[in-house]
Amino acid sequence: MTPFLYPKSRHIRRETPRKHQRYQTFKKTLRTEFENQCVYCRLPDTLKGTETFGVDHYKPRKLFFELALDYENLFYACNCCNSRKGAFWPTQDELARGLFIPNPCDHVMFEHLKYVEAEVKTKSPAGGFCEDLLDLNDQDSVDYRKFVLGLLTASIKERDDFRKTLELIDARISVIETDTAQAQEHAQQRLVVEAELKNCLGRIRRLLGKPDDGSD
Ligand SMILES: [Zn+2]
């Protein structure tokens, strides 16, 4: 399991927000639309918080002012990718050479970029261009992704251990008489393990970029 995966098909927008006067107001809808992850580097916002994310204008406001509030031009991006992208727009020459930044609605991201564990590998000239411009493999980001993936592996092991412990407790409960001190002790123990399992599942969900609703 990893949150660091590029989509293998184009995203078709599902949300239909009403018109807003400020582009920032679209942020919440964009968060839902793009499932809490930066469209460029795939970082989930459940790790560092939504305040580290913002609204990206695919076609920059400075050059395409008329699209500043056009929902189709807006994407959900981490502040790092958003500021590195800035007001970039490819020149005619760059476009002719296939050098542009792919987005998940107009392009199949996986045809341009893919993750191998914590690192982004490029699969096309556009992917290489994007990786370079947005500095997708800067050392801090790679180190942070390694940390997330390590924590995810440890949490999954912990989840499996908690589940095994619960099975063992249930097996013991099934062979002892109810309403005894021993049965009560096991029931108590079960509650503790269950609570720990719930915490662990919440952590896994956050590491995968899913809101913590407590379900598996
Ligand atoms: Zn990003």
C-alpha cells in the first residue's frame, strides 16, 4: 500500500460547484474532487494538513486572467508544487517539443510519471520536464516519502498483530464460562486491543490520504 501512485486514467470531474468570486473558495471542492492529494506530486493533505495545500491555476492567472475562476482550470496542489509551478506556461517551442506539465484531467499522469517507492521516475519528455520544473525529487520530499512509507509498513504490521491478538482473545473467551472474573478480564483486554486497532486503522488511513473516519 502506498499513497504515492499516479492515476492510470484521466480524471473526469465529478463536482459541480457554483460560481464563486474568489478562486480560494473552490479549495474545499477541489480537495474532494482530487481526493485529498496534490495532483502533481501525489502528497496527501492528511499528513501535513490542508493549510499546506491550495488552489492551482493550471493556466496561470497572469497569462489567462479570464480563466481565474474557471473550475476546469483549477487543481488541488500542495504549496510546494504550486509555488514552484508559479506562473509557468510552456512556450510554443516547448509545446512543439512535448514539454509541458501534465495534469490529471487532460493527460494520463502515469504515461508521464510513476513512483518507484519514494522516488518519481519519468516516462516521457513532459514527465521529465515536470519533474525538473517542480523538483519532484528534492531531497526533503524523498526523505519525507520514505518516512511515510516506513510508517505505513510498520502500521500495517501492527494492524495485523492487533487482529491476531483479538482472534486469540476471542478463542479464549469462547472456551471459558461467562460471568467469571476471567471472562471479565478477557473482555476488558479485548476493549483495549480494539481501541488500539482503531487508532492504528486511523493512522493507516491518514498515511494513505484518506480522511480518518475510523472504518477499515
Ligand atoms: Zn505537490
